[in-house]
Amino acid sequence: ILGLTIDYGPFSFLDDYDPLFTPNTTDLPGRRYAFSRQPSVAQWNLGCLASAIAPLFEDTDQLVAVLEGYPAIFSKKYQAMQGRKLGLDHVKSSDLTLLEQLENTLTTLQPDMTIFYQLLMDISDENVSSPEAAIEFFTSSFYTEPSVEKGKILFQFLTAYRARIKENSISMAESRELMRLANPRFILRNYLLHQAIEELTIGKDDLFVKLQQALKQPYSDQFDDFFSKRPDWASQKAGCSMLSCSS
């Protein structure tokens, strides 16, 4: 087993939180590789690997057992990651409702995920005093203004979240540090890559070099020139939002 891979295909970091987002134009009909389907695609790939090495085993029951254990292992690891992103000391069984609430909130409001979590790090009780206050606090993360009903969903999540944070066995400073290390402040957005490519074609590498530097410190605030939502013009521009396998 060499561990070689080919054809990485189109990729993209998530801007607005859309579980069905996929940057591959050829994948739109089935959305096989949509963001929310990455876990099942990973399991499918593992199944292919198992099939490839199956001839080396006299009995493939062990391979089957390992593959069947994947969903539980993934769920546990994913929930732990979500807990760190929220600054929880650990994820209890009672926290699963909160994590489901988080998923529903992000899916419903579709904020810029990177900015949303950065704002969440600084939230206080004052910002959760009402649905209106909650919307105002997260305004810079929204691509479209939330309706009153969506504002209520955000408010309900934040109320439950603040209550849970106060049950932590760690200090607020330690909780915030967990969040800082689990939530990148810089992500390599497609439109930034596209701009860098356009500049490189005319012999300028300033943006390319700066992006390289930012990639080395994604949790730092040293590159806040890039800390902003995807601009409107990049939403539909080829190379900035959608890509084909030959892009």
C-alpha cells in the first residue's frame, strides 16, 4: 500500500454555512460530495480500500467489523471537535441536544461560518438579551438579513449555549482558548485564490505571498485584511464559487 492519491478535484472552504454546498460543477445533480456528505464519502472510500486489500485476508469479517464501526467513531470525534469549537470542557450526553441546536441554527441562518465562530468567542450575556440583540451582534457574519423567526432560532441557541458554558469546569479564559485553537480566523477562500492567480498572470505575487504567510498562522489575527465575508461579486464568478475538475 503506497498511500498515493490522484485527482484531488475541486475543493473549497465553506463560506456561508450550507450543508449541500459542493464546489464541483459536475457534481451538482447528485451532490455526492456536498459538505454534509463528506462523512459518508469517507466511509465509501474506506470500503474501496478494504475491497482492494481483501484478497490478503483469509477471513474478511474483521474488515467488515472495522468498517461497520466507522459511523460511531466518526460521530464521537465530530462531537468532540464541535465541543472544542464551542469551548466546552468536554461533551456530555446532555450536550448532544445543544450540538443539534447549533447545526440547525447554522443551517437555518447560513452565516459565514468562520466569522460566526470568531464572534461566538466574544459573546456575552448582553448580546443574548433578546433576539434583536443577538442578530445585531452577529450582523457581520450574515450574507442575508435574518427574518424575525430566524432571529428567534439564533436567540434560543445562544441562550442554551450561554447556560451550558456557565456549567464548565474550566474558566472562561480557558474556554476561549479552546475555541481560539479550534476555530481558524483565516481560511483560504476561493475568491482570494482567484485574485492571486489573476495577479500572478501579470507578474505580481504580493497577494500570493501574503496568502502563503497567512496559511502558516490560520488562528492568528495578524492577517485580518482577509477577515471578511466573501464579496457579492464573487458569489457567481467562475473560479470564485464553483469549479470544474479542469479548473
